[in-house]
Amino acid sequence: MKKDLLSLLDLEPKDFKHLFDRALELKKRYGRGIMDTRLTGKTLGLIFDKKSTRTRIAFETAMIQMGGHPIYMSTQDTQISRNEPAKDTARVLSRYIDCLAMRTFDHGLVEEFAATSSIPVINALTDSFHPCQILSDIMTVIEHKGGYEGVKIAWVGDGNNVANSWINAASVLGMNLILACPDGHGIRPEILEGSGAETKPNIVLTNDPKEAVKKADVVYTDVWASMGEEAELEHRIKTFQGFQVNKELLSGAKPDVLVMHCLPAHRGEEIAEDVLEAADAAFWDQAENKRHMHKAILEALILNG
Ligand code: CP
Ligand code: NVA
């Protein structure tokens, strides 16, 4: 049976482990000049209804380096923009391509594509989740911290799609996660309910960024207004005061704290310029690891093993 990756709740601990091990192995082999071309002759379609630099290019380069072909489709250039139903598009694309990565607003649309296509569907970001991002981010945590068990991860900022995927990961893997979000911008109840986070002692919610980062090994932030929320930015900048990841806030974290951001970043809003430009910053490793992790995901879903 085909498998999809729509949310990290689709994965069991052994699936996470396989993806981390394989992505790290592929990265090492790529660094030694070894090309793994197990996807020769395979085609990945990408339907993107939102902008992307990292996710799109990481998927395209991953597919090319593994011997396959990516086909990028902006929603505007397809019949989807003229209201061809998702279920028809999904069935038609299933006759042409081997896997589909989708970035869109409504998570329900990705679910509909997955339900009506015969090929694996990957969520490349929706308003609700960004699973591939968190897989490559945990890979980065493993590289920098030697693992994620016993590591305290603090989220500071909006209770958004990236935060939701951290919650899902922590609910499956049991890692220590504390999220500080301003009142009114916290994690939605259905996300907590869906992941069972409310009953998990390893997942803690607060509205106090200082409490969250206290002795944290990892501090993670993301934009205050996600794609589609741009009109709220001015209001959010006021509401999110005190939630900027800067040197003062980080002084409460462990001295070797790893600061993370999925990017793109808004300097001077959720993160200070000097933190983003730190010489030992991990942001660029996070971006690179998306390509290696996407290879592992594509291989697992397309070859179904
Ligand atoms: N982090 C991330 O998903 O970046 P893009 O929006 O550039 O793909
Ligand atoms: N939360 C951000 C993530 C971008 C990669 C957004 O959805 O715009």
C-alpha cells in the first residue's frame, strides 16, 4: 500500500529513526562524492500554491541527484486554478508521476490529494504542518547535539505550522519540548488533541519566553506572520514584543545553545540580526539538511521501503 507523509503523526518511531539514519548516511556519502541514484527513471511532481526557496529547491536537487526528475507546477499554471477538482487532478497526476509534493494553504486539500491519488503525497507545508522541515531539523539537532533524547528544545514565537510539527514529533518521539507563544497565538486545541500532547509530560506550554529558554539546549523560532497572514504583521509585531530571540533572551539558555530557524527570517522581528549572523549558526546546516532528508523521504515513499 502506498504511504503518504502529510503530518509527523503518520510516522512511527522506527520510521523517524530510519529517515534520520538514512539522511545522515546519504549526506556522508554525497560528501565523499558517491552518487546514490536509486530513483533513476522516477518523477516527482511539485504543486506549490505558496512561495518557496528551500523546500522546492531541496526537493528538486534531491530528485535530480538521485537520478530522477522533478516537475514544478505553480498552481496558477494548472487547471486547479480553473477549479478542476482535486480528486480529478490527483487521479490524472497519478498516471504520470511517481510522487507528489504539495505546498498549499488548507491542509484538507493535501489530505484530499492523498486520499484520491495512487501515488505517495508529501506535505511540503500547509497552514497546519511542515513535517519535512522538522525531520531535517531533528537531523540537525542530532548532528550538533549527538541526539535528541534528553535535549531541551524551546520554541519561542507563534503557534504556527512549524510549531505544530514540533508538537507532533515530540508526541511520537518523547523529546522535551516547551513552547512559549503569546496569548491568543498559542497552539490550536485541535493540534494538541490530535497529537495527544495535553497528556504528555514532555510537552509544556507557556506564554513566558524566559521560562521556555531557561537552560534550553535548542531555541527555535519562526516568523511572527506566516504566509497568508501578512496583513496581520503590524498588529503581531506589537503583540509579540518580548518574544524576539536575541542575546538577552538567550543568556538564560545553556551556554552552548543551538539557535534554529526554518528560514526565511525577518531580522529585527522574531530574531536579532547578530544572532542570525553568528559565525557558528546552524541555520545554514538546517537548510542544507533539507536536501539530504528529502532524499531519504523520497526514497522511502517511492520505493516503499
Ligand atoms: N524553510 C522553508 O520551508 O523554506 P521555504 O519556504 O523557502 O521552502
Ligand atoms: N511558518 C512559516 C514557515 C515558512 C517556511 C510560513 O508558513 O510562512
